[in-house]
Amino acid sequence: MRFDKRPAKKSKTGYTWRVSFDYTDRYGKKRKYSKSGFATKKAAEVHGREVLNDLQNGLNIREKDTTVDEIFQQWKAGSHLAENTIHIYTNRYEKHIRPVFGSVPLANIHYFEVQSFINTVSGKGYSLVQQILVVLKHIYEYGMKTGITNENPAAIIKNNGRMTVNNRQEYLDYLDFQNLKQRVYSKHEPFDGTAQTILLDLGYYAGLRLAEICALRWEDVDMDSGVITVRQQLSYTGRQMADFKVSTKLKTQTSGTPIPIPSVLKDTLKSWREDNPYSLIVCKEDGTFINPQTTRQSIRKIAKDMGIDFHPHMLRHTYITNLIMSGADPKTASELARHSSPTMTLGIYTEVNNQMKTDILEKAFSETPDILA
């Protein structure tokens, strides 16, 4: 490490100190480091030792001043996540993270700053805070990969978001499912009505996500082998219908795993193929995309009249729950659900099963209050 004086007219002493040294970066390339402007030799020495310490920890000191916003944009450009997911994450970033941390170098933000920030948004609710933390985790993980930081405080931050009771229905029993299909069909012309019941079938019997269903084509269904392979999904979040497009970026890396088709679904699809001449399986009568948002609202309104709090993802949750309740082990259920791990699958099953227990208890004690009388 070398130190030398540099003339400086604005300095009271007439000079400042510079520190410099040679080093080998994390890629094995020889480089030089130099920084001047220090009032004293001691200050230059302290800075030099801090930089050397960063180098010993494998950090990329040339990118140390990279801001959170620069890192988020780089991560976003190279992300393999689905476009609908990226849109949601971008919304959370722009609204909550960027105003606070956007212009700050990531290397300068540690546990205390992140936890303090999370505490300020805790009133937003647990679920939203968790989404914000997920975005921060992605930012820090990218920063670690590029050598800008060697820590990920977002991974250990406590979520102090306001907890609310989740009364949203997550399971649809078979009789309600069939009843819902009949009502949805009767509210539309035959082609559109059938298309929407096929949408419900693909969620209930195959566990497909709404964006996957809306982009599914007949070429993705192998009737001979009896499997469906998701190869794309409809990117519609935050877009006008004219801007809808098919994206090959799936929800997760396991989303493209072939899904066995139950015989009841296979028979339904074979029958529908005779009436649907278009490439899309679920489409409008002219063969174009349905609008997932208006379709969701339409089915939700019909279900509400049945006393059902419908949302499309409940069909996927029902699919997973039915698998496990029918005897599938967690690993098999996870593979059929195309989850990245059995833990996620079991989490959904546990949540649905607990709600079902609560509903059973409520029904038992509200309908037979004098059972021992």
C-alpha cells in the first residue's frame, strides 16, 4: 500500500493524501486501485485497509458504488421469472423500495437500514410486506452474485406486517364445482360457455394456473401419451387486451414438467376438440384470447350467488389438496403440481386443510347447538 501527497488548493494544508496499491480481482486479473482527497495520511490508510478487506472477502470494489436501482434493473433484465410476476415485483419496487433506497449504493445498506425500512411499511399488511422482502432478496442475491455485497439482510429480516385473518376460500368441493360449471355455461352462448367450463376443468383436474390455461394450445396436449406440457403463458398483467402476448417465460423452472391427464379431463378435451377448430384450447368464438381479468370477474360473480368466494387459483389449491387427500405422497404431489419443492405443496395443503377443519367445526356447532340436550 502506497501513500503520497497531492497538491490541493482548497485544502487548508495545501495538499491531500492519496492511497494506491496493486491487486488481483476476483477473476484473477491484475488491477490498480487509487483514491485521493483524504485530509490525513491516517484517513487514507483506514480507507485503504477497508478496501483490502473487501477484496479479501471477494467483493467487486469497482462496482461498490452501484445503486439499488441499477442492480434492480440489471436483475430484472436477466430474470427468468414470468412476465406477470416481474410486473408485480416491479410495481412493489417502484412504489415502496425505490423511493427509499433507489439512489443508495447497495453496499451501504445493511441489516439495520433494511429492518428499519420494513418497520415503516409494516402497517401495509403481512402479505404486502412479504412481497417487498422477496424483491429485496432478489436484489441482494444479484448483488452477491456480482460481488457488490457479501450479505443478504433481507433473508433474515422479521416481517412485522399487520396480520389479518384469511377467510378467503381455497377449496372447492366436487358438487360445488359441477354446479359452478353448469351455471357458467348457462350464462353464455354455447361456444363461450364451453370454453369457460374447459378453463375450470384445466384448473380443477390439472392444476394449471390461469395464465397457463389462457395460452394453452392443442399442440401442448398429447392425447396418446396422456400428458399436458405447459410451454408458454399469457402475459396480461398491467396490459390492455390489445397488448396481451404469449411468453415462454414460465412461473418457475419446473412449470414445464409434463402433467398426466386424468381420464375425465381427457374425454372432455377430446369432445371439445371436435367443436373448437382453433389452436388455442380456451378462446373466444373467433379464436382469439379470452380476457383473464373479465373472465375471472364474471365467474366470481356467478360463484358469489352460490355463496362461493371464487378466485381461479383456488382450483389449483383444490387440485393439490385432492392429490394429497387421495394418498399422494408429498414428493409426488409436488411433482404433479410442478412446484420447486414439496414444502410449498404441503404449505398449500395445510392451509386448505386447516380452513376445512374450521368450516367443519363451525357447521357442527352452529347447526346442532343442542346436540347433548
